[in-house]
Amino acid sequence: MKHQAYLWGGLVLNIFLIVGLLFKINSLETEVRSLRQPNGAAWTALQEELKRIQADVQTGKELVPGLGEYMTTIQLHAGKLWFAAAAANWDLAQYELDELKETMETVKKLNAEKNGVKITNVMDSVLQTQIAELEKSIKQKSRPEFQRAYDETLSACNGCHTESGNKFIQITRPSAPPVANQKWEMPTK
């Protein structure tokens, strides 16, 4: 009889444990469902923050200069480069070439495409060929080599303009300095 009482007691205890566990499981399922659903104020705040971030990104994109602005900068440095080399101011020519390369590297990061022409690929090609030749001519301090490399660079630029649907943009050797407030000759000591 004692043995039966222990069995009944154990059975009742197990029933209470099972009922308690079922209640806990039900409670946890409800909590999980509530976590899957947006949480009122927190969810709204998160959505508002996401909208602010998207607006900031859009504003940032709008503030970045476009391809045309960078091309104008390239044209300016190319003009200054021409007059520096014409005056045999090879230090200034190297400086302007470095500025030109820096701007071209920035243009590559735009990943722009015009009428099927990937501008990044054109910049890479010009940097590796024509600009490399310009650099070599500056190091050699050779005006004839510089002029040849410069003309080849202009030809590459104009070829890209034509291919990208902008054949009306044709760059030539400058006939007047692009800025009037710079000395082109090497300073005397």
C-alpha cells in the first residue's frame, strides 16, 4: 500500500511537472512570436533611423562631383602641365602630372559608364600607357618626347569622348595658359 501511495504521489508530481512545462513552452512560444513581429516604438524608431541614413546617403551622393567636374579638373592640370614642360620647369610638370593622375584615379572610383564605355577601364588604360609615357618624358626632361606623349594623351582623351557620345568635346594643345597668375619658369635662386 505504501508502495502504491508513492507511485500515485510520483504520478501526480509528474502530471504537475508536465502541466508546468507545457505552460512554460506556451509562454515561450508567445514570446518568440512577439519577437518576430515589429515592436511598436522600437520598430518605429528603427525605421525612422533607417530613413535618416538613406537620406544622408542620398545627400552625400548629390554632393559628390560628377564626371564632368573631374574632367574639367583633368583638363586644367593638363593645360598647366603643358606650360610647365614648355618652360622646362620639370618639377612643376611632375607636380601637375601627379595631380592629373590623382584626379584620374578618383574618376576610376566613380565607376561611370557613358554610352557603353566604362570610364574606369579607359582611365586605367590611359594611366598605364599615355600617362606612363608622359612621366618618362618628364624624367628624361625631353621636350620632344613630352610633346609626342602629350599629343598621344590628347588623342586617347578625344577617342574616349567620341566613343562615349561626346565627340563635340575635343581637347587640343593649349594656346594660352589656363591661369594667368602662375609663373611657369623655374624660379631663379
